[in-house]
Amino acid sequence: MSATLPSRPDNRTGRGFPRLALVATAVLTVPAFLVGPSATSPGGTTPAATTATTSTATAPTGAASREPSPAVAAVNPAAPTAPAPAASPTPTQTGGTTAGLTAESAPTRTATVTQSPWNPRFACGGALTFGKVETCASISYEQKSVWTFTTTADSDLLYVRLREVAGVSLSARVTGRDGAVLCHIGSYLNECQLGAAGAYTLTVTTYSGRGQGSYTLAVESRRTPSECELLPEEFFSFASPGVTKTLPAGAATHCYAFDQPLDSVVMVRTDLRLQLLDGQHEPLCGGSMCTLSRPGPYRLFLHELYGGQKTYTLMMPRLSQAVGCPALPLAPFGDPGAAVGQARVAPDQETCHALSVPTAGPVTVRFNLIDGQKLLWTLYDDAGQPACSKSSAWYCALPTAGRYTLLVRNEYSSNVVDYPVAVTALHRNEGCGPTTGTSWDQPTLQLSQTSPVQTNCLPIEGSAGDRIAVYRLWSLAWLIDQSGAEVCTTPPGLYGCVLPADGTYRVITHLPQWNNADETYKMQVRRLSDAVGCPTLAPVNYGAAPPVGGIRCRSIDIAEAGDYRIYAVAAENHPRSHRVYDQDGQVVCGTGTATVASVCTFPAAGRYTLVLNPSNLLDNEYTNGVALLPAIPSGCPTVSDTGWRDAPHRGTFQAAGQVNCLRLPSPAGSRIAKSAPGELDGKRPTMTVVDATGTKVCGPSSVRGYTCRLDGQAPFFALLEGATNNGGLISTYAMAFSRLDGPPACPVLPRDVQTPLATGPDRFTACFSIPADQHAASESFTWARTSGTGTAEVTVFDSEGVEYCSPMLPAIQQTITCTTLPDGPLTVLVETDGATATYGLIHREASAPTA
């Protein structure tokens, strides 16, 4: 029989059969066909000459093999693994004719088989098929892989994935038929712009020309992809589960085709990289939110960044004219009832709700605070454009009636979130509570919240220019008009909100965090301008008990402009912060913190309103005491500044908020110390020193050993406030003042001699002086109780009254060492707790031995 051969061998081996080659030998008298490996077979080897017995045989053609021939590998397993393709052989001449495609049968002959030499310049290579991943097991040193592919579309764009599996780094390039380089191929997914339809070559080489490696190679066409799955209309519903597939390792892309109305907004949800093309094969977008602003049909190409195998899910819900979202009806004010959406959202996933709004106007979107901290939400109109989001204001001003989509994303949580949500239209009155007044003497409102997403509404009547304040605890509040528009951009708190016109307004309020089935909270809505319902507050004298009451405001009638001192306290004498407003509701003065005393300058005669700011309670029954006093004290008894030898001053507080005053005889520039024993109830009054103009000289303190330099204009006054937590009961106190810097001088404390000291309720402080020549730079002071009860402490001052050393705490007996004492005389002040006792006091140079 005859063997059929190709007239021009294509350098490929048959599947499982070695290619026949024509070889002439001197031994044969008839043609013989020799067996050898394919020139393009990767991993092929060059065997030594062998002897073959052959008859006629057929050499089929086929695809290039990607693995070495087992038979050849067995002959020479150590041979190089990447031969280059051999040139087409020249047909054998016989009897003056050229051997054709058909050879006549011949008797069996024994012949010597000779193989063409192996060319080490080439490894792998052959024809590339769009969408198929080719593997090259080995490429080394200066070898090349020459691949060819054909595109049937002009101006096609090629997606190329060259993935280095192991070993040396690689580079590649794409060339046209004229050999011109069209693009260079690197890591990640490459795009290569082609020219006319036809054949192209892709050549892979080692990057450095050294080492050995392996790779996979895949190409895909943008215009004529190998496969492009058509996505049906139901795929674009939010209820669609999407498509789940696996992108093989080394693959270039996966392609999907679809069509949607022009200007549709789609959300591409996948963890692969993407590119979405319009009907002209031009990129339209590459992000997760895409507006189809140019005509389709559309194609979506997906790829994995590093070319690894990836199982993915693709979803593409349409945000414009969205479908598949459960309906969320508008909720009323108060208990929302069934108008609450419930959903579960996984981490990094989204849920949606369909909202239908019959009329344009603002709405508020409510989540519970705990859920809201984990969730991001955006409200979109029917065209897929955002109307507002969590980062916007507390309400959404919807410009038109119609359909909206609420998109909720679990952005920051690592856990699944189950949440409720409600949307309430602010321009409707359904569910609003009864109209409330703004007088200060009306009862505090008690509001109920039975749902975590409930929004409450309280109507009020107001006039143009009214300044309305809303006081609340643990809740949020806003003031809106009948259209639902916010009246003020800031919450109507301490400074209030001015009404622009006469009419009905509404206070919108809710608890930001809700934990129980039914929670109540308190609120007061009050008018700051031309306030009504406040008790009248008149000025009182120092030492007098101020009026008390439960209402949180006071009306003050000022006869003439000037300064006044205001003391505001609770029933237990705890300080209360307060502010003073004029008739327009503008702040005149006040403290934002809980400071007992403040000086307020009233700019003109007239009526003012003082408001005590809330501190955990808003009830009118919460008793407060307020004293309005002249800024400059008067009627104050004068005390001694030699209290170490004179009887102490004693005083009484009759009620919370009472302020007593004492006139100090010491001149300007001097320094005084206040001493006070431990009282029977363990409380001492707080003292502040002011000068003749009422200006504060030294700040408030209740500690024993209080010192003050009298800077300013004499005379000076000590203002005394009662201790806290006394329940408003009568309390007494005692104190003594000692001048530290001048005459009369205290008795001398002898050196190295123990000086006795007797103390008691009327003698709880003592003063001594040490002349300049009777102390060293470092001195020790020792005291010890010799009889009685109680403790004492010793403080050392220089001639200017500046403290140099003192103990940490009073003690029955103790030694302190004062180092780096200044030159000049010293003053030693001994303070006790007023108990009857005797002490011994001695000072000596610190280095001297103790007795």
C-alpha cells in the first residue's frame, strides 16, 4: 500500500505517532521513511542513530504536543528540553522526479534512521486559541517560545495573561506580520491593541537570558471573545443570586454579555477586577457602580489580578428602576407599627428596600444606634442617583414624589447584622402628639418610645421672632416647620432657635439608642424670648438666705445697668451652671460649666431671664437656690489678720446658696493664710478673695492652709460659700487669718530648744518667726503631740510669705527637712484640727544630731 505524506511538513507530530521523514541512504534501493521527533515538540530530544525495520506507513498531522514524547525521552532523558522547529525538508529526488504526497508500497527493508539536529533556541510555541490556557513546562537561558494567533476583527484588542509559574522572570512581545512590535507583555493582565484582522506572533523569552522557568499563557479577544455568557433580565434584580463560576489559573478573562436601557445604573458586585464595555467595545466603567451612559449591547470582562484560580460570584443589580427589593411603607410619627423593614446583611454585602413617596418633601431614615454604627445607607431615586446618605443631614429632602431605593451596606462589621429600619415623612402630621406649650411653669414632658426606629413629634404654636429652646436628656431633637423643613441648622438647645413666622411648628425627637420594649424620656420645650412662668428673683444682701424653687428659671428686673454676682446651687448646695438671656432670648452672660459664682454685667435696665441648665434632671420639682448679689460686697464684718493670737471668726449658713463675706484688714501687696479646723460635720466653706472693685484676686478653695497674695485695690473681701451635701441644714464654721509677710511679727521660735504649744477649739493655729541669723540653709522641724488628741502640720514661709516646705499630711508627730532655705527671716505656721492637745516643736540645722 502507499503512505500519504504532506508535501510541506508543518513541524507537528501526530497524536501518538512519530512523524515520517524522508531520508536517502546508500544501502536502500527503494525509498524509506524515517521516524523522528517533531521539531516543535517541547521537551523533544535528539536520539542517536537507530536501525528500523519499516514498511509503508502513514504520518498523520495534528496539534503540537505540549509534553515530550515518551519514546524519545526514554532514549535520551538528559537531553535539553526545548528544541527549535526544523526547516521544512526538501523532497527526495527519485528517478528524476520529485517524491509526491503518495509513496508506493515496498518490501520490508532494514535501514539506519538519522534524525535532524536539535535546535536549542526554541521552547514550546505553536498556535494559540482564544480562551485556552497554554502551559510551557520549561524555558531556559536564551530560548524563545514563538506562538501565533489569528483575529478575525480589525482593530481588535488582545487580553494577554503571561503567568510565571516558577523560576526565571519572563518577558514577551506581540508583533505583526511585518515584524513590528505592537506591545510588550508583563505581569498582571495586559491589553494589546491590534491592527487589521489576521495572524500575529507572540514571543516569550527569559527576562535576563539566564536561568530556567515555566509559565502559562492565555489570550482573549475583546471584539470576538471565545465565549461570552448572556445575562438574562432577571439577573439584574436585587433578588437574583447571581452567577458563581471558577476562573482557571492563568486564564485571561471571563466574558459576560447583556443589554439594559440607556442610562441604567448597575452595581457590579464581584471580588474580581472588571472592565465594562459599551456597544462600540469602548470602556464604559471599571468600578462597582456604573451608569450605562452609552448604547449597548454591553460586555463585562472579569479577571483575577495575579492570574490565580478564583471561584467568584457575580451579581449586577440595577439601581435605577430597581426590582427585587421588599417594600418599605412610610411610617407615622410615634409607634411605627408594621411600617418597619427587617433585613439581615452579611459583612461587605448589601440589602435594599423599596420606598414609595406620594409627595415631595423631607423624610428621616431611622436605624437603631447600635446597628447604625455598623451600617452605611444611601437613598437613591428611581434614576439611580443618590438623594442622601448616612453622612448627610439627619433628614433627606426628596425633591419629587415617586419611587426610591434604600440601599444598606454592612461596611465595617465582621458579623452578620440583623436590623430594623423605618422612614418617616416629616411633612405629614400622622402620629404627632398633642400641642405643647412653651411656658416655663408647665410640667415636664414624658415621651414614650416603643420601637428602636420610632420618631416622635410634638407640635407647638409660635410667633415670628420667638426663640424656642428644647431641653432634653439622652435624646435628640430638631425643630421643623409644617413643610418638614428644618428651622435651624443646629439643634435648638441652650441658645434656642428663632421662629421665622407665625404658625405651627413641630419638635422632632427620638432616643438614639433603644434597648427595651418601652422606654420613656423627659423633655422641656421653652421660650427664651419674653419668657413667661418664671419666679421673680430680686437682689439679696450677703449673709442672707436666697429664695429656692423648683422651676428652672428666674425673672430678674434690673433697675440700672451694672455688675451682679450670681450664685446658683441645687438643694444640696452643689453648683449649677446657668445662663442669663435678655428679652430677645440672646445670651447676656452665664457659665457653661457647673461653677457656683459668676459675675454678670447687665447692659441696661430691664427684665432678664436666668435659666438653670439641666443636670440629669428636668423636673420642676428639683429644688434650686439662686442668689443675686452686688458684685462689690458690702455689710461684711472685719476679721483679724493675727488669728494666731486672736479669737477665730465664727459664722453660720442658714440655707443652700447663701454667701457670707468678711473684710480683710491687710493692705494691698501683703500675703495672708486662712486656717480652719475640722468642723463637727467634717465640712469647710469654700473661700474666694476679691478686691474693692469685686474683681477676683484668689480663686476658690476649701483646703486648710489657703494662702493669697492681695493684689489689686484694698479693701479686700473673703466670700464664703457653704459646703456641699449639707442638705440645706444650718452649718457653722470657724476660721483664722494670719498675715505672713509683715508686722506684727510672730514670736521667735528658738533654735535647738523644744517649744511647748497648746491647742483647742479657740486656738487651732500658731505662728512663729525665725530671725535670719538663727537658721541654716537646711533646717529640720520636728513636732510631737505630748497630750490630748488630734493632729498638726507645720508650714515654713520666707519673709514674703512664699511657702518653702510643708508635710504631705497632718500627723501626731513628724519631722520635715527644708533645704535651700533663703536668707532672711522665716515664718513658721502651725495648724491643728482644733482638738484640745499639747505639742512640742523644735527646729535645728538639718545636719545636727537629734536629742
